[in-house]
Amino acid sequence: MFGRIDHIGLAVADLESAIELHTQAYGMPLVHRETIAEQGVEAVLLDVGESHVELLRPLADDTPVGKFLATRGPGLHHVAYGVADVDAALEAARGAGLRLIDETPRAGIRGTRVAFLHPKTAGGVLTELVEAH
Amino acid sequence: MFGRIDHIGLAVADLESAIELHTQAYGMPLVHRETIAEQGVEAVLLDVGESHVELLRPLADDTPVGKFLATRGPGLHHVAYGVADVDAALEAARGAGLRLIDETPRAGIRGTRVAFLHPKTAGGVLTELVEAH
Ligand SMILES: [Co+2]
Ligand SMILES: [Co+2]
């Protein structure tokens, strides 16, 4: 069902430092930058193999990523798996008894369709399903 | 420098449930199982694209993963990037001013050579470098 790791999402307090770390020290090309107002983040994608690192800077303290930063500090926030068909994957997850955050897919970064599974039944991991276009 | 995401490492309290989630609901084949006494974990690898999910069950409460579980609960523990030459990658990380956990590479899971970067200078992310054989 899950074809690859599409990306890992990192919560960052200082976006420019995080970009410098990933581009300079880690050698990952920065390939996309987008402000996603409805999710309350400025997001940056870097390429690594068939996957990406997604840097997430909260636009305000009272956003999900802002609250995560306040309690846990910067670091690993979620993992996203690539799927061929996000509607089918979400239906399969529902059928497997997994708790969903998104009942139906919604727009994700860079024109993708995404849906999140709740950490509660996903091993404590905030898990995103991504259908790339 | 970093060629791909080699794996994400997940701290798990109940290894059999985590295996069931990843194999049954997520459709990832289980490809390796190993007890690494010196790291205090029982580890399982599952395939996903060019990457793996690494499940880590602590062998005791006073191990690093045991302590992580006690404070944070199950979930994302570390990310590992694949490198062609772990000695060279570690030297480059040192040269970039990054704080190292391992001054020299050591044996990792399934015959790999690995080294960990300290979260402090890695964006709050426990970061592993992996040279596959
Ligand atoms: Co994401
Ligand atoms: Co690992």
C-alpha cells in the first residue's frame, strides 16, 4: 500500500538555519518553498533520493506546529508515505480500523493530495499519506 | 552528501503490534530482525521503497530507547540517511561544525557501518549516517 517514504516533516523554529543545515552540511537541494496559510506554516522541501525533507516553520504560536515546538522543541514532526491513490489508501486505513484525522483527502504541499492518520493508532507517529501528481 | 533516507527509527513499546500495523495495514514486508544487545534494543526492519522503517523495542527501561519511551512515548525516534562512505561523511559533518555522538563509525544493524550526529546541531533531530555494504 505504501510505496515509499515521501517525506519526513521537521518542525523548525529558525527556518533559515534549518535550510543552511540541510543544503550546506547535508547537501540536499532546496526544491520548493510555500506558505500554507490554512495549516499555519511556511514549508520548504529539500530533495533526498526518492524522498524529501519538509521543513515546517509555524506562522504563529497557536498553530499545530507552533504548539508542537512549544512542548517538544524542534525536531521530527511527522512521516509521509507515498501512495498511488490517496482515496483508496484512506479507505483501506479506515477498513483496518485506523483512526483518521482527515475523513477525506485535502490539498497538500506542491499540488499533492494528502490525508493524515491519527498517531493514536499509528504507533504514536503522526502519519501522512501523499498522492503525488 | 546524503543519498537517500535509509530509514526512520521508531520507538515502540509493543513490537508485535507495531509489526502488525506496518505489515498488515501498511503493507510493508518485514525483512530483518535482530537483537542488538550493546544498543539495548530488539530491532525490526520493514521495506518501503528505497528506505526502511526500523522498529526499536528497548530490552530494558534504562536503555536510551527505554528512556525515550518513558518520557515521550512511542513514536519517531531518529532518521538515518544513506551515505556512500560513512568515514568521509562523518569527517564532513565534523568539518561543518556539527556535534557528533560517534567520533568514529561503529557497527549498525544488518552489517552496516553507522555514526550518529547529535540532535543539538542537527535541528533537534537524532540523525544517523548509514553506509550499506
Ligand atoms: Co508533510
Ligand atoms: Co537506525
